[in-house]
Amino acid sequence: MFNLRKRAYALLLILFLVPAGCQNPIGASSSGTVSPSPTATGATETPAVTATPSNPIESSTPQPSANPTPRPSPGKPVVTIPSGGATGKVTAVRVASAGSGWIGGAGWIARTDDGGKHWQNQYLGSATFNQIFALNGQDAWAVTDKDNLLGTLDGGKHWATVGKVPNKGFLHFVSKNEAFSANARTTDGGKNWSTLPVPSGMSGDAYFHDKSNGWAVVQSNGMGMIERTTDGGKTWQIAMGLKLVSPLNGTVIRSAGTDDAWVEWIGDSGMTQTSYSLFHTSDGGKKWQTVLANSSAGGGSAPGFPTEYNDGPKNQGTKPGPLYVVDSNVAFMDGDCPACDKPNTVGRTTDGGKTWVNGTASFAGYAGALLALADANHGWWICTDNSEPSVLYTTSDGGIHWNKIYTFPRAKQAT
């Protein structure tokens, strides 16, 4: 009851501070500020957004669990292929370094150690892989479309089922034993999961950077709010609030540190266009940077901005593609344009969102794209299609240039 009263009080404070007819993003409180929006081609600076400072953060380094991570067991259905290459549409990707990493598809996982020039199948099965996460070149995990979790501790020489993820959230391990998927946490490598408390009225999934620090987006009374916890979800505080023209249709949250959060709000869609916004904080939510405000004719104004607002910094494309956060300064985002001959583009920021740079490369592929970055300079970009082969492009200069490295063979048709 106390939390409900606290949130209601915060909402009244927000509404009191919002002047009627304001044509700028609406701040959450009278303390804290957001830096001006980044400069982008065809966009002007947007006014600052204010934010409510959250409680002082207590730094927490994830500690390994006392329970060892399950090793691949002899009884699990594992197939290791000594040679061969990945075929068909690529559905998941993760890099371990600039030259090595994994991809997954319908019934297979493959690895490269020469930057994608050659691939070796490591696992064959029947499920399609939706996610891959790697701590390093030896420890990696993969999630199937049936939510089964596979793991390897030897660089992919052996893969085995270690458990089952309890939701469709973004999977990320912080040690061999501890991982998070939305508000679910495991301390035994994925065998068992517990649930961390989240606020009511959420849009999309919560994101926990570690066992103490998490972020969530809440909708209430026409407001979109970013909330933060520093005690494992026991209590949540409003870090930013913006008035919404229409309800959010999804959110994406990523974090590169205990005080860092990149929060994407997805708005309405129409005519193959979707409006969206991207916000960033690096100080626990005291100040927020408007990174992107992509309004569109079909989707309306970017979430958190007034009707017919079209002056914000923009990513290319007409709808959002995958967001990949490298660190508190560097993030990449694919832009998707279903009506374009070459639908896939990539933009980036290297200063925490103060400026946004749209890349000049555009590639074919109408089934979406996948992004994976090893660092600020080295990354993979895979463009996919439902009828044409998936293609891998790589960069070694921070996305200024992308080079075509590999075209994945078509999957063999069953006879």
C-alpha cells in the first residue's frame, strides 16, 4: 500500500509540473535534467527533459554461486560435427571477440574463429535458436524457440541442455553460474530460476543488470515512466516520466553498468512504419539523454513527444531494428525499411547519445537483421531474408565501412 501511495504521489507531482499544451518532452520532476537531444541530419536539438533522481546506488559485483554450473552430461542429445558449414537463415548471433563467435539457425549452432570467413557446425538438432549469449570464447549459452537452454564450457566442442528459461526475455550471464532473463534469475547456470519482483503496469520486460540493479517501464494515467530498483526489485522509484499521446506497444532495455540504462519505447505502427524513441542515462536516472525520436507518418509521433512532433534526432529506416549496447558511450541500432529496395541500415552513437551518426551502407534482406559488437570498432551485421541467403557483413572501424564476408548456403530441401 505504501508503494502504491508513493507512486500516486509521484504521478501527481509529475502532472502538476507539466504545463498544458507543452510542445516538448515532459519531465518527471523538478530536480535533475536531461541533456539536449543529439544532433542528426535533418533534426534539431530537442528541449531538455527533467528527471527524478533515484536512490543512491550501491555498487554490487555479481558473486559466483556456491553451486557449480552443470557440465554437459553424457545422456544429453549432443551432436558435434567435425566439419561442415552453417546453412539456411541465421536467427541468432553472438561474438566472443572480433574474430570469433557463434550463430544459430533452424536446428544448428556454428562457430567461426577467422572473422566469419569459415564456419564449423558444432550442434545439430530440431529446434530453432532465438538467442545466443557468450561470456568469453569458452562459455556460451543458446535458447531455443521452445525455451530450452543449452550451454557449452569448452568453446562449443560440446553443447548440452542445462535447463529451461522461464520467459522470452533477453538472456545475459554475468558469471558461469548467474544469469538473468527479464526478471528471472538463476545462480546455478540455468538449471533453476527464481523471480524478482517488478512494478505493476509494466510495458515489455524488466531488465536486471545484476541481482540488485534493475530497470522497468510502466504506463499509468497517460504517462510513460522509467522506474529503477537498487534492492533487487523490493522497491522501485520513478527515474523519468513522459506524457504519452498513445499507449506504448513495447519496450527494449539494455544496461552497460549499474548506473547505466538505454531504454527504447516503441509506439504505434502503420503503412510499414513504426514510431519509437531511445533514451539513455549513465548516472542512475538523474539525467537523461534523448538519443532518438523517430516519428513517422504511419506511426505518429515518437513516444513521449507531442502530436505531430517531427524535429527529433532520427535513425534511418521506418521502423526499429535490433539495438546493441557496447558500453555506456557506444551503441548501435539497425534501421528497417520494409518498403525499400535495401531495407537494412545501421546508425550509432559513440558519446552516450549526445550525437547520432547514420551510416551510409544499406543492404538487402527482408526478414530483419542481427547485430553483434565485440567492441566500439569491431562488429558483425547479418542481414536475413525468407527466400534469399543470409549475408554477414563486418566492420573494423566502428561502422563507417561494412564489408561483405560470407553468404550462408541455402538449407538443403528434404527429399
